[in-house]
Amino acid sequence: MYGHVSSIRPAPLFKQLINNYMPLQNFTYLGSLISKDNGGQKDIKAGLGKARCAFAKLQNIWKSNQYTTKTKIRLYNSNVKSILLYGSECWRVVKGDMAKIGAFHNRCLRKICRIFWPNKISNVDLYKKTGCNSAVLEIKRRRLIWLGHVLRMPQDSIPKVALRWTPPGKRKRGRPNMTCRQSIMTQLKDMELSWGEAQASAKDRTLWRSIVVALCPTGDIRPHK
């Protein structure tokens, strides 16, 4: 006697997933490294590694005399800097991380311009020559642009809720870790802009854009050949 096929029911998919579930300390989601400890340093380290590989793959172009500095900078911005600063809007960056990112960025620009020891050039002159901003300034610009988008969102939107969210319970003793929100608040304080003023200004796109430009130009300055 044969039983009905319909009587044989496989376990629901979610039960299979629960049985096979393994807790993770970190994982990659949409190109960003999400980790248990808020992921800032690990994500930055991963981005630096990827950017180094991307820059190394284009060594023939950087060494070539067939391309102008302007063309090389455009390739650098699209193929290397975009990887280096991917997701930087939400990073909780400390001074040590800023120094590493800035050093790599400046080193790349010097190689593109073929400025090697014993020849020297100041960072200010380097940015003028290439038409680029410093990495620190670029991160701040991207963070402000992202903040403007979030502040214009509805109150119940996920990014806005996440930005305001405070985890329940008590934190461990000692100095708390820097968070994305604290990084934003520190930047606004340096600009002498309160949180309320930022919320009011962000509602006007033109006004907010002028604030961003005042802090940091877009970097689209024509570089010297």
C-alpha cells in the first residue's frame, strides 16, 4: 500500500535555517563589512586593501606618458577612490583611521603625478595640481550629503530611525566607542551648526547644498597637465 505523496511534508524552510544557523562576528553586506563591534575599523581596513589592489592593477596607466594627469585622475577617482571611500558616509572614523586613509590617498596622487624622492611637494600644492580634495575633506563632504538626504526623509524611515536609535541597557565601563551619530555631531559642532539648525537647513536642498560646498568644494578643479 502506497501512502499519498501529499502526506509527506518537508520541514519548513525557516526551521532548516534555524537548525543550520551559526552566529557570525562579521559579514559583508552590499560591499560593506558589518561586524559586532560596529564595523568601522574593519570596514576601513578592508576598503584600504581593495583600493591598494585596484591601484596596483593600473600601474601601467600611472607610469604611461600617453595619458594626461587629468585623465589619470579621472581613472583614479572612478576606479580607486570610489572603492577606498565606499560607505564612508556612515563610518565612525577616528584620527588613526583618517591618517591611514589620507596617507594612502596622498601616496596615490604623488605616484600619478610621478613625484618621487628626493623631489617634494606639499599636500596643498598636490591637491591643486591634481584638482582633488584631501581624503578627510572628501569624507566630511559625503557625510554631509548623506545627512541631508536622511534628515529630509519621513520620521519612520529606517535610516532616520537608525540614526536616532540608542541601544537599551547599560554600557561597559570606560570610554564609549565613537559612533556614526557622534562623528556627525562632532562635524556639525566644528561647523558651528547645531542639530536643530541642521534639521531646518536640510529641508531646503539649495541651502543645504550651499553649506556642503562652503565646507568642501566638489574637487572638480581642472588639474594641471
